[in-house]
Amino acid sequence: QVQLVESGGGLVQPGGSLRLSCAASGFTFSSYAMSWYRQAPGKERELVARIFNGGSTYYADSVKGRFTISRDNAKNMVYLQMNSLKPEDTGVYYCKAISEWGQGTQVTVSS
């Protein structure tokens, strides 16, 4: 079955950086788009970034120019490099593939 395991979250000051990782298994990783979503307290889950199987990418307007999504098909991994973090980036970040979700990793941006 599809398994997605996120890691790399934590507490960071505004302006700082974090790199999230998602380890995927149970499906043909290279054939599918991979996505990162986030959910802030009291808000709906929202799409942050997506990378398609051909390598093209999509970013939410709120993170364009600050976040970079990438994938390593040899390792079945997807990454989210987050730079210039803002307090409004705080939330639980989820990896998604097909219709399956990981358990999430908490990102807190605070001084």
C-alpha cells in the first residue's frame, strides 16, 4: 500500500529556512505527481507545491520565489526547500501522492 513519511519540520525564526522530506513507497513513484499541502490552525488544508512526473512544478502564489519542490526518483523522495519563512507559513505540512496522505510534520515560524 501507499506509504508517505514526512520529516524535517521544526521551529524556525522568521527569515529562516527548513527542508522537508517525504519518503514514498508502495507505488511506482516516478509515474505520479507529488504534492505538499499545509494546514494552519483553524484553516483548511491548502496546496503549497506540486511536482509532476515530468518534473514541471506548480506553486501557490503565497510561496512563489521562496519555496522549491524537487524529487529524486531513484530514492523515491520528494523535498520542499523553504526559505525566507514567515509566521504565516506555520502549520502542519503534508505530503500527498495519488489520494494518500502522510502523517504530517509541524512547521512553526516564530521569534
